[in-house]
Amino acid sequence: MITFVPTPIGNPQDITLRAMRLFETADIFLCEDTRETKKLLRLLEERFEMRMPDADFYSFHEHNGAERLIQLGDVLTTQNIVYVSDAGMPAISDPGQVLVAYAQKQGIDYDVLPGASAVTTAYAASGFESGNFCFVGFLPHKGKERQAQLDAVLANSADTILYEAPHRLEKLLDALMEADPDREIFAAKELTKRYQRYYRGTAASVRERILTETIRGEWVVIVRGKQSEHQSLSFEAVLHLDLPPKPKAKLLAQLSGKSTKEWYAILTAKG
């Protein structure tokens, strides 16, 4: 049995009781980085009285994943295997994807525990109300591939969630400022940690704010989806349009969480 176990994205108190019980009984840990996993286990032992497991630890990452699967062979079906990434939900922008696919192909029982995720945490904090988003992860580091991916993000009608390294954050904000200076973004730094910070506004306003502080640490950047023409209208502008209640209700419904029927009732009641 292979179990994919989320680990805290910053604050160790976000670990679950279920995760700790699985850690205690594991025979083998497959880790993005064994040093990070052992560090977390020692911390859980010290702070939460978790029993340190008598387990073997193997690295499992993008460079050695295929080789490791050959090495372990039948062990994957006879032992209690735990896979963890360095932080957060495993197999999301993570080498664990290879292990999931292998388990499916070989008919190996596996389970995925729910837990901490920078993707959903950042989106919940953004205040973006559409609820329609896609996750891209890290953009290519440079060149035409990076620009092509960024163009696709800006053309997307859904909000797009990106990860970004601190040394490339300014470059990303500069590119957004040049491509679409009015586009709204949300940036979150060091989620769940002591120096967690949230920033919402245009790329220019966010850049101005973060440059007065240190930009070290992990970043999540959410780019609001491209708005259609009617979505760019404000509620106030739509309310003052000289339109019959029915088409006005349709426009207001597209700008909010209320239905056309609800807006029609509101507009006709006012009349």
C-alpha cells in the first residue's frame, strides 16, 4: 500500500493526526528530499510526541524516480509505503505524479490524504470571487517558452495560480505590468509562516509595496482571469444603464453570484 501524505506548507501545527499515525507505522518513506522529511519527523516527535518510525528512507525525485521504481520492485506491494514531498500536497507540481501513475498501471493499492495546499490556501485568501481557476505552477525560467506561457495565462478567462521563486518575482511583475497594466493580481508570501503577507492590486501597485520589504521566501501569484467587455462594467454603471429589467438582470448576474431571476426580482421590486 502506498499512501501519499501532505505535509505542512509552513506551520508544523497544520499536520494531521492521521498523517502522524501513518508516519509511525511506515516501513518505507519515499521523499522528495530525505533530509527535509527526517527534519519534519524529528520536529513532530519533539513537539507532538509522535513516535519516530523504524523505517527506511529513499529519495524519490524527478531525476531518479524511474530508477527507484525498478530498485524497489515488489516491495511497493508488500510494505507500508509513505510518499511525501518537501511541503504541501504530494503529486501536485511534484515528482509524486510519477508514483501515482505507476501505481495505477501496476494495480498497486494507493491512497491520498487531504491536507495543506498552497494552491487552495492562496486562492481562498485572494478574495477573487469567480471560483473558476487553474493551476500552472512554475513558469518556464526564461526565453520564448516563458513568454508563451505568460501570454496564455493572460488570455485565460479563468484565474491562474502560479508559483514563483523570489529572485524571479520582480521579473514576473514587470512582465505583467508591460502586458496588461490594469490586470488585477494577488500575491501571497510565506503562507502559514511567521512572515506571511498578502498583496492585492495591479502588478505595479504590488511591486511598489513588496519592494519596501524583503521578497525572500516562497510566493504564490494569482492572475485574475481576462474579463470580457460586459464584465469590465461596474455594478454602478450597469444599474444606471437605461435598459429593461430583464437584460439588465442578465448583466448583473454575470457580475455577481446572484442569478438572473434574483436580480430581476430586485429590479422589478424597485420599480
